[in-house]
Amino acid sequence: MTRNKLAALAIAVPVALFAPAAAAEAFKDFSIGAGVSTLGYGIDLNTSLGERFSATLGYSTFDIDGDETTDEVSYDGKLKSDNTRLLLNWHPLAGGFHVSAGVVAGDIEAAVTGTPRSGGTYEFNGTEYSAEEVGTLNGRVSIKDSVAPYVGIGYRSRGGSGLGFYAELGVIAATTEVELSATGLANDPQFQADLEAERRELEDTADVGAYPVLGIGLVYRF
């Protein structure tokens, strides 16, 4: 047997012997969780990546409908969240407490449709318009879309098997976008300019920069 073959064998044997043990060590703490957060109702999978690291893959969603009626306008609204998260968790004390960083893919948005009552009025950019002139008003606020970074802290039961719990507190980077349109006065440049000014003002007011994530739930460790 040549020297090169002996060297390759010397490397391959320890790897073959210890790789399964290393993999078993990394994935010995596996759990599934279910809970509620400001992202909605969710489920997740968590696996250890050694003593001080773990990874979490989760999905959260909610869909809430609501309506509000004033003396002049009837509003129908919907708040929706649909997100998937992939996080890397660092356990500095090798226990349940961890610091997380990762990405959240999906969207959080609210859509509102306003139908004015006869004789009602709207005010856009300081100018009043009648219900008949405006028609139906449609608005959408997107708090987060596409992929955004996440950072946070939390606690998740680790070690052994059986029932445990988790809690998390973090933030998602948010870029708020507002859309505003009306079915009336489509060809009126002054109305469209006032509507755009109103949209920009709403966008500036609603721009939060970060969306808070607060959640709790139960986990089962295998």
C-alpha cells in the first residue's frame, strides 16, 4: 500500500467513526413548538447545533376582518400577516436563554375600503370633497414585505424530552408603504394631487421603522 493511500486511510477511519457521533450530538435536542405572537398563530421546528447554538424554522399567520362606521363613511378593513422565519440562535450560557438573528420572509399589511354615505365629505390635503366626488376610497398599508432581517432574545426549554415552553422578544426591520386611491375624479389633477399629498402624509405618520415581535408558546422536546 502506498504512502498516500495510508495517509488517506488514516484520515478516513476517524471521520467514519466519529462523524455519526458528532451528528447525533448536534441534533440530540430537537423540538416542535406552537404558540401565538404579534406575527400571528405559529408553529416551528428547533434543532440544536451543538451546545451553544441552535436553529429555528417557523411559520406564523393571522387574518382579521373588521368594520367601522362613522356619521359619514363606512369602513371595511382587513389585517393580514403571513410569514416564514429562519433563525440562528446563540446560547451564551448553554441553556435555554438565547440571542437570535435571521430573516423573516412574507408580509404584514392592512387594507381598508371606505364607502361614504350620501351627503358625507372627505378632506384631503386641507380640501373638502363630497362623497359623490370621491366615490369609494381604497387604502393599503404594508408594514413589511418581502424579506427583512430579525434580531431578538428569548428562552426555549432545552435538554431531555417532554413538554416545555418558549418566549421571545425581538424586532423586524420594517419599511412602511401606503397606497391610496379613489374611484371618483380620476381625471381631476387637483384631486389627484391632494390625494397623493394625503398618501405621503399617512406614509410618514405610519412609518415605524421596526415591527415588534412578542410571543409565547409550548414546545415538545424529542
